[in-house]
Amino acid sequence: FWFLLICSNSTMVFLIISPLMDTSNGRNLPSPAWYPVDYQQSPYYEIVFINQTLWIQYLAFINCYLDGLFTIIMVSIANQCKLLCDNLRNIEEFNRCNCEIPEYNNAL
């Protein structure tokens, strides 16, 4: 999990810093988008840039957490399958134990 978080953070930092370094064709944003205002002007550019930066961070963390969630779900399913396999392998022993319990026989 930590390795995935470090990789996602380094990618996120690169995405945020690279538009600031490349000034060949004006002010760039971390993610290309269309806005109904001219975002190249001073107050709009900073607001849009911070907005996109926050969304990139949010999406990177969500991506990491969803990867962790699916990993945990897969491990849980694998463990449930192992338990089911063990129970099916020992089903004769369970039947033998249940037949020796008088309450179980009376309920049938």
C-alpha cells in the first residue's frame, strides 16, 4: 500500500510541477480543460490551477484507496474459498460429530 501511495504521490507532484516549468506556449494547466472565462489572466489562472491541483490529489488518493479496497476484497474471498475447501474436505468428520449430538438428532 505504501509503495502505491509513494508512486502515486510522485506522479502527482510531476503532473503539478511540469506545467509550471514549461512556459513555451503561455500558461499551462496540469490538466487540459475548457473554461468559459479566459483563464490566462492573473486571478483566474491561479484559481483554476489550485482547483485542478486539489482534484489531482483527490483522485490520486481515491485511486490508491480503491486499489487497496479491491486487494482486501480479493484476499477475503481467497480466504473464504480456503475455508470452504477445508470444510468440504472434512465433511464426513462434521457429519460424524453431528450424529453423536442428541439435540441435533432430536431436531431432525
